[in-house]
Amino acid sequence: MKKYFPLFLFSFFYLNSIKAQDPIFSQNLCTRTYLNPAIAGTDSTLAISAGYRNQWAGINGTTYATTHFSADQYVRFLRGGIGLDIIHDVAGQGPLTTTNINFSYAPHFELFNHTLSLQPGFSIGYFQKSIDVSQLTLPSNIGFQHYSSSPYQLSKKTNVDLNAGLFMYTKKFYGGISVMHINEPDEGLIGPAKLPYKLTIHAGVNLNFKKDINHNFTLSPNVIFQRQQNFNGVVVGITTKYKWFLLGVNYRNRDSMIYNIGFQNRFLKVGYTYDYTTSKLTNATGGSHEIQVIWFLHYQKKACKINTIRFI
């Protein structure tokens, strides 16, 4: 498997019949505008997040590393939130890279005497996919050699990306739906290859106990369903928060158990996640490691009566 992985990687991204799919994050609520652009500005602060995910670290030469940065805030004169997302994905330790930059806007509306907040949203993005053929070494015993002298040292494709979503929440409950890559932009490097649209449905709740006046203890069950081309993923789990400490467990269907530990207060959230593979690849992949950091910086108070919701 190690020996022939470069050939697999080469074939995967050059055959027009194969459709690519987006990077995934285990801490979805830390990459919230990447999950759903309609979440932009939900918190009453300027939220700045950064994260890194290392997937399949146990297989030499197959590492998928994804870096994430985002910022979103509520802007009073726009009566809504704005956001910026940057995703940089590196496959196979360098040959293939994908960069996405998205700008989002989500107007905020309040219904039923300020008990429900409704937020439609959309984002427009730019993506670039490139492959450095010089880094591919194909098995010599089938007639291929290292591509150091190839005239196609770097192939690149850029395009515009359109996304939309809807998000709603009360003081405790939240949920939303988003459709990413509505226009199914062409990302083919040697011919037409549309990026399939991605459907996401997500929901959760923050539960406290009546006797816990200071809300020191919170239970937060949540569920996320995603569909993109032939991929269908469901993640269900629960996170507990006691004072500043976070502990959670999630299950991704037929794929992995996800363990999460972290720290969160009014100004900062830091989380680490380990994905333990439960499929047939368990002994080979080495699982996935992910770390996310969010800073909550006071910007301006939202012009609304309903309390904002903060994910844990």
C-alpha cells in the first residue's frame, strides 16, 4: 500500500470520473462558518478561530493536513453577521494542495417576541487546486519514473464557489441547513470535473440543571448529517462542560470514534480531538489529530433582545 500510494494519488486526481470531496473537521462547531455560512455573527463578540487537522498520520506518505482560519462578527448597521473562512488542504505530503477563501453574510431576524432568531446566509468564495507533478514518484517496475524533468511541473485550476444556508436558534436549541458548492464549480486539472454540492443538516442543544444557578455544568448533545456525491456521513455525540473544562465523545457512522478534550471560558476556547478509526483501516491509519483555538473578542453588542448562543 505504501509503495503504490503515489500512483493511486496520481490516478485519483487526474481521472475525470472521480469527484473530489471537502476536508472534514471533527470539531465542526469551531469551524462554524465553514459548516454553515448562516452562522456568521451569531455570537455577540468578534470570534477568531484557527485550527489544524492531521489525518492518516500512521501511513507514510499519505498524510492529509488541513489548516483552517476564520473570523466572524455581528455588524450593527448591516443588521447581520459577516465572516471570512480560509481552508488550506495538503494531500500526500505536498503534491496536491487546495485553498478555499470564502466571504459570508447572514442577516439576523427575530421572531415570536424575540424568542427565536432566524438567520439566512450566503457566501461567495474563491478556490484554487494545484498539483506539483515533480513530487510524484511512480513505481519504476511498471515503466514510470520520478517526474523531475516533466514539462508539467505545476498544474493549477481556480474558480468561483457559491454557498448558502439557514440557521436558527433559541436560548438553548440551535439547528441549520446549508448547501455548499451550489454552482458545482469545475476543479478538473486536465478536463472538466465538477465539485459536487454538499448538503449539511445540523442541530444541538445546551442543557443546564435548575439547581445549577451559575450554569457551571452543561450537557450539549448534537448531530450533523452531511452528503456529498456518494459520501454520506452522520456524526452524533455529546459534550460536557464543567466550569472551564470540556470533555466529549462522538461517533462518525462506520468510520471512527471521536474523543474531545478542551478548555473554554468567556474569552478563549482550546480543543483537541483524536479520531480513532473503527473501519477496516484501523491498524493502518493511526487515526487523526485535530486542534482548534477560538478567541472571543468584545466588539459591539448585538442590536437585539434575544441572548446569543455560544457553542461548546
